[in-house]
Amino acid sequence: MTDDPTHAVYEAEAARWRAEREPPDRAPARAFGQRVAAARAAGPIAPDLAPPTGPVADLGCGPGWFTAELGQPAVALDYAAAMVDLVPDFAPDAFRVQASIDALPFRRGGLGGAYANKSYVHVAQSAVPMALADLQRSLAVGAPFELLVFGGDVELAPNADDDFPGRTFSKWPEPRLHDIVVGAGFTVDELQGGGGTARRSGFRVTATRARTLPDTVGPGMRLLICGLNPSVLSADVGTGFARPGNRYWPAALAAGLVTRDRDPRDALLTHGIGMTDVVKRATARADQLSADEYRDGMARVERLVAWMRPAAVCFVGLAGWRVAVDRKAVAGVQPDDLGGRPVYVMPSTSGLNAHSRLDDLTEHLRAALALADADADAETAADPDADPDTGAASP
């Protein structure tokens, strides 16, 4: 989650932090606790789902100032053991956990809510999508989530006037923050100013865990795979292309994109293969999506690509690209890029697509990977000093 100096500051300065930084207003945390109670009382959002009745987590809880306001049962989680040790003074009934917010120790769907008061500010912008994907996995569908961050556009850097020096912070432009929360599998209910401090402006994001898949994306991607939208089954099991008969994973294994079946996290971390969808809303069939959803979703993907800069993008299924970009598109390399990156469009891997055999789909993925590698080689030749993780020139 954080760099070691930031962690060290909180371990060493927990007592001073408690003495000097106790918040004057716990009303926002209390209001979030009311949201959690309302979500529990409302029950599941669909008859086949469990209600969000699990404990609520205070992520990056510090001394536990807000934990008792969030409802019961509550989990106070912090990366610094010294902070966790202070929690009983404010929330004696809370379960205490020392863990990083980018590796949450909770079962899938186990949490009934999560409150993050300026904890993700210590995670690099480019690492937040995967951290939020882990949170989305941990929350029950319909569970409330509230996120407070600083405004700006900083990957991870110290504040010059920090009275607890040694810490580093990420800061967010509002449009990107909105895109990343949506991409992580949440419905954004409200995004407003007010998530900062007396000295620094910020944003407060009020969101709900959606029945969808989170993006698995990060810097240095070799290839970004973009599906049309998740099936309900894929959303529920947490893996894209999960429907029986879908041939994406067999084709990806055969093409050499991945070495582990149905493991999007390993695909990203081991092979640089990211995954997202044009439309985040899960449906039983892709033909239930509207043209406006395709166009709005393609705009989000374009912004993601321009920010993360994968070597190439591969769209699995022609429908989204045809609706949003080129209605006459055929499978293969496209004349139009997206976010400054080359695009390959291939047929759907659905078992309903009887026109494409597994061997054909495998060849399409090989071709997409070759496009990505050729573009990466060209960029390296043009700038041999470029950072392979970011594409930026090394200092």
C-alpha cells in the first residue's frame, strides 16, 4: 500500500497523531453508519443475492476516531500496528486488524460497508484501481462505500509543509477519480468537494458496491483486454468470460497471453494483461445494452487508456467498437487508435458465436499480442531511456 517511510511515520508518531489530529466533527462518519443500517434493512438488491449484513470496515482507521460511528459489528483496519493499538480507547468493541488496504484479509462479499477517510491518499494513483478491486471483492453487493481523498493530480509525493514529514500522498483530478471508482465496480451516488482538510481541498465519494466486475489494470500493461460487458455470472464469481462455453480463457492460454486459467489478477501481475469492459453493467445478454451505454463506456475506456498507456488494446466482440467508433469495422487491427494506443478488434468468444472456432480466436489473440509487442518495441527504439512501467523518460 504505502511506501516504507510513510508507514514508519505512522508507527513512530501514532501518539502524537492522536493528540494533535483528533477530528472535531464525526458527523460524516455517523451519516455513513446510517447508510450502512439502511442498506442492511433494505435487504438484497436481487432475490438471488445475500443482503449486505457483514461488518463495516474502517479502512486506515488510525486511532479509531470514526470506527464506533460506523455501526456494529465494526472492523478497525490500519497498516500501522501502533495505530491499531489505540483503537480500544475510541471503539472498544471493534475487531482490530493490522493489514494493508491493497491486500485486504476478508472473504469475498464478507463486508457490509467500508469507510476510507484519507487512507487511499497514501496509495499511488496508478495502484488505486487494483486496491479498489480488492475492496470491491470484499464487499457484498449493495454495500455502501465512502472514500475521501485530496484533490490535485499527483502520483505519490511528499507535501512540502507536512508537519509529519516523511509521508507521501496521491492527489486526484475529479474526472479521473470518478472513472476509477466506476471502473472498480462501484456505482457513484455522489462525488462532491469536502473530502480534504482545513489546509487541503479534497473529494468525498459516496458509492455503492455494484453487481459487476472491477477492472484489473495498472501501469506497464502489455495488452488491455476489453470485453463488451460482464455477464451476471461473471460479476458474481469475479472473473470475466466465466460463462460455460465462453472460449476466452482457453484461447488466452493457447495464445500465450496467460499461464493460469480464469485468474485476471495473475494475468495482470505476471503477464501484463489488463482487463476491463466497455460497459460495466452486468446483463444476461450483450444485446440488452443501449447505444448510449456503449458510447459512454467507450469514452471511459479511452480516458483509461490515455492515462495507463497499455502497449495496445484488444476489444473482444465487435459490437461495442462498431456502435461507438466505426460501424463498418471488421476484425483485425483498426485504422483508428484509442487514447493514443493501437487497437485490435476480434470476434466474440461467446459460445453463442458459432462462426468462430477456438483456433480462430486463439490466432486473433496472438495477433493482438503481436501488435502490442511491436508497438512497445517501436517506443523503446524511439526512446531507449523510457521507463518501462510508465512510458516516461527516465531522469
